[in-house]
Amino acid sequence: MFNAGEWVQNPKTGTIGKVIGYGHRILSGGYTTTLKVLVDRALSSGKREVVEEDLHSDWVRWLAP
């Protein structure tokens, strides 16, 4: 599980962001933990956006190079 404020990356999309909250989604008859991630797209579009209710398992801890 990630803590609020930790940086995470979605390996499938390459998206990097900061965990700002949690949620749950019903999946396969049970609740699954989801993350709310603030994605900083300042380099590409100059905007920030919140990725809501994304599965926890879709993200890994990101360590800055």
C-alpha cells in the first residue's frame, strides 16, 4: 500500500504522480483498493489532473532517477 504524498508510476502508461487519497471499487464480487493520484502533466500540457479510482495494483512506487 502507498502512503498519501508518495510518488507512484503506472508502468503501462509511464504516468507519474503523487498519491492524494484512496477509495474502493467493487471488482469480482469484492472491494478493491483504489488510489487517487495527482498527475503532473506540466511538461506536456501545463496542467495537473487527478486520476480518480485507479486500481492500486496498476501503480508502483516511483524513485526519482
